[in-house]
Amino acid sequence: MTPEEQRKQDERFMQMALKEAEAAQREGEIPIGAVIVCRDRIIARAHNLTETLTDVTAHAEMQAITAAANLLGGKYLADCTLYVTVEPCVMCAGAIGWAQIGRVVYGTPDEKRGFQRFAPEALHPRCTVTQGVLETECRELMQAFFAAKRK
């Protein structure tokens, strides 16, 4: 796949993650969405459910990892790519590492809680990371959500 084809594919799947983030927002959740792709097919979709489930671990990434593992019938997701609208936190990065996800693509960085700041080695050693895919859209969704909360 050429770099241009990869960029277009990443943007297409990130759009799906953004749809999940928008669903989270409609439900009063922090608008973070995730999809997991295996062999060019979405096998899991999820968004934050921490408020709905009263569970601090119910992040979009955690929900997506569980759904993908259940679908594939195994805990390792080495052939999968996780698309998530915001940089994963340390907890999620640990789960991504344990699941051995092969690639992580995220939209906007999380300077306060992102894994790159606190645990840059948390992912599996073979995992590659692509950041900044549809960054503006992902960032603006988060900023609008928190601006509305402060009113």
C-alpha cells in the first residue's frame, strides 16, 4: 500500500471512530470513539461508557478490545489496528500492549493523560503508532464537549 493509500484508509477508519465519539457525546459521555480493524474490516466499534456503566475502566479502547477479542475468539490482536480519536491513556496502552495490537492510530494527543508522556513503552514492542489522523476534527469534538460542560 502506498503512503497515500494508507493515509486515505486511516482517514476512512478514523471517520468511523469519530462517529462512535459522536455517539458517546449524545449519551453524555466524554466523546472518544474507537474501532478495531482486521484485514481491512471493522471487527469492533466502541465509545466511552464510563458514565453509563459507572466504571472508570469503560474507555472506548477497552470496550473495543473486549469486543474484538470475543469476536476473534482469542486475546491477542496482533493482526489488528486500533483507531481511536484521542491518544490512549496509560491504562488503555497497557491493555493494548497485553492484547499485542499491531498498530495504533489516533487523532489528537492527550497532553494531560496520554500514554506517550507517562508510559511510552507500554505498547507491544512490534506495535507501530500513527498520530494526528483527522487531528483537528478529533480535537474540536473534545474541546466543544468540555466547553459546553463549563457553561
